[in-house]
Amino acid sequence: MATPYATMPFHLETERLILRPWAESDAAEFCDLLAERGNGKPPVERIRTSITEFLAATEATGIALLPVQRREEADFIGYCGLIIGRTTLEEPEIAYELFRHAHGRGYATEAAGAVLEAAAATGRKRLWSTVGTWNTPSLRVLEKLGFHRDRVSTEENGEVAWLTRSLP
């Protein structure tokens, strides 16, 4: 899938975090993260398949959802990156999810800030994010990063806020 955009960097570092490509060894911890959603823990084999699909999608699109680990502890705390999601390759969505124990420390804002810079480096002009309107902490992260509400839609799981941000 040839695009007019540069490939996003797949290794990003911030003061406290490292965002890097997925490895099969991330599967068990990724299962634990998904289990925090309250829908049970997915089978590790299915998550290994998902990781393989993430890597193939990254290869095809030049954008990536990346595992996030703390620099000092070297532990997996979630993911952050760009996805097509409900939008397009030209204007992808920024997505992130962290373990609850990592909430409230600025990690999501820090990781998403690095992804914003990486997205801008690809030559894209705008990003989207879609978030449940009930998810106040995530909406605060996006506000800090300069996203603005575009609209609200109603989906099977409730109201979804669509936010957008222009890139330099």
C-alpha cells in the first residue's frame, strides 16, 4: 500500500518511556492488560496472532501501535500509536491504553506526545481520536495534547467523542 507519507519511526523514546515494535514475548502481558477491560482474559495464542497482525499492518501501512515500557523498570505498561480504526490512513487515529497501575502519572500524555511528533514527521496534516464520553481521564490527555472535539456519535457501547488535532 504505497502512500505519499513517510514511514513513522517505530522506536520512540521519551524521558521516562520507550515505545518499540511488538515482540511475541509481549503476548502474556498484553493479555493481562486486555483483561483489565473486564471482559475476561483472552487466550495468549489469540494475542500472539494479533501481534503478528499488528506487525503485518505496520509493514503495509507505515504506521504502528507500539508497546510502551518504562525506561528504568523496563516493564510493559500498555500501548500507544497510530491505527486506522474508525478513520483513514491519511488521517489515522491515535490510540493508547495503559495498565491501571500506570494511570495518573502522565505516562499516556508522554507516550501520546511522542506519537504526535512521529505522526507529524510522516507528513500527515491531521489526527483523530475516538474515546467513550465516559472516559474523562483519556479525554483530559487528549485535551492536554491539543485535540478538540469534532462531534459525538452513538455506538453500541454508548457515546463516542470524535476529537481531531492538526499537525504542524
